[in-house]
Amino acid sequence: MLEIQNLTKRYRNLAVVDHVTFTVRPGEVTGYLGPNGSGKSTTVKIITGLLEPTTGRVLLDGKDIRDDLIGFRRRLGYVPEEAILYSYLTGLEYLQLMGRLRSLPTAEVDRKANDLLDLFSLSEYRHAPISAYSKGMKQRVLISAALMHDPDVLILDEPLSGIDVTSALLFKHLLNQLASRGKTILYISHVLEVVEKVCAHVVIIYKGKIMAADSVAHLRDLMDIPSLEGIFSQLVEHRDLESVARDIVAAIA
């Protein structure tokens, strides 16, 4: 179980993450939602050990990740928001490199790399440089790299960015399969329709503070709102967006 306890991150006197607490349980996909600038990326950087909190801590199975960051990262699979890859490598070479960095046996690295490229419909391009890949292809390579070492914890930051419809459908089934194997999965996304379909629980953050942390079904019942989109708008957006849209059209007319 991944526990985020009272996380705060301040820059000078500004708290971009303000006493954030929530839990990501094994066997479930937990969605982490919020508008741009709400503190999602900062939270993710702290959870992955890339950024140190001002106060608070992150626990995995009851142990502070900062007591053994290397051990924690061995159990972590991370898909970052930006698809930053070694573009001069081929897709196969990149996955082989990631497998070796994870200290997997060579034969296992080669098998997994080729299998993942095949299953993500990239086998035809395995020897092409990543610089020639589309954004969606690069994203599939990132997802493959995150899965290479069969991690216990997955942090997925906008994993469907640039991915086509077929790959997105595959990814939804993949999340369900990973959750059924007991993986601890935190899913960060702006695509509320996908979050509503794949996430058992959601955490909504706004201006650095947690606005809700519950199951989608319970939030629907509690707020008497039928969709996650409606719940999200009620919690974090206090303008009449339809009226704003009309005003924008009027302004450009």
C-alpha cells in the first residue's frame, strides 16, 4: 500500500502542495485529478522521489520511501508526463537498456523487450530510431519500459497522451489486468471519461489541497451528480462554463 501522509511543498511562502493525504491500495487503480497548476505534478515528483517535500512523507508498505530510495525505485514503474527518450536508440535498444539498468538477466531482457514491442504493435519498428517514432509510439515505448521489471507500484502520468483509440482501449484492459494482479496504481489524467471507467477511487486536488478522496460511486451518491465530470466541475470550477463559452464566442464575433 502506498500512503501519502500530510505532504506539503513550499516555494518561498507559497504552498503548491498543502497537507496532502491519501492512500493508493493494492489491486485498485486510483485516479489523481486536478486542473493545471493544482499541484499534481509536484505531488508525483515527491512520490517518485524526484523532489523532497517540505514536510510530510510517502510510505510503501509502512516504510518511508526516503529510508531506501533505491529499493523503492526497484519496485516502481513510472510513466512521466513528457515522453523524454534517447532518440538515437531504436525502440528495442531502449527497452534493452532499461532492462539492463534494472539488472534483469540478458535473456529475460531480450524476451520481454521483443514481446512488449510486439504486443504494443511496435515490432515492425523495433530497429528504427526513436527519433522517427510518432508521439503515440514513443508513449507506448515508455509504458513498455515501465512494465519491463514487473513493478509492484505504477505511477502513470497522462499515459494516454498521443495514443490512438485502439492503443487506448488496450491500455484500459491492461490497467484492469495489472490491478487484478495486486499492483498499486496511481493514474494521473485530465481525461475524466477514462478515469471514470478504470479507477476504483479518485483523489481530486485543487490549489494544492485535497477536495475529495473517495470511490467514484460514493461521490456520485454523496453529491447527487451522475458523472465524474460534473463532480469535478462542482469541486474545482466555480464559473458557469457554458456562459463563459458563449462570452468567448461573442468576443471573437
